[in-house]
Amino acid sequence: MEEGRGRVVFYDPKANYGFIDPDGEGGDVVFSIRPGDEPVQVGDYVHFELAPKPQVTQMGTQALRVWKTAGTAASAADITVPS
């Protein structure tokens, strides 16, 4: 699965959707928080997994899972993948 990191630039908890500005190039990534996932806020630095065949919606590429990473420029050692 394709993965990436970036910063949450918008999140509406009532509608349960938001946007991530991914590191590097590319458009916004759209996400929703699944039951049991750690909540996120605007400004959080996150790690995300894209759909196996990235789905591009009118709002952007769709992420399947999103979770917070430590710091502002996470390295692979900073990432804890939730089970």
C-alpha cells in the first residue's frame, strides 16, 4: 500500500472528513477517521495509507488510514503503525 506523511490542513469532526497537505508534491489527500482511530486536529503531522488503487474524488486522493506521528518532520523511526 502506498503511504505518505503530511499535515492536517482541515478537519470537520461533525462531518468526519478532512484534508492532508502531503509532504512533497501532489494534491490534497482526503480522509475520514474510523471508529477506534486516534482523533486528529488541524496542524497535526500525520502518516497515512492510500487505497490500494488510489481513489481520486472531486476533493482529492482518498486515504484509508490516518494516524499522528511524532514531531513535525517524522522519520521512519518516529512512526508507530496502529494495529
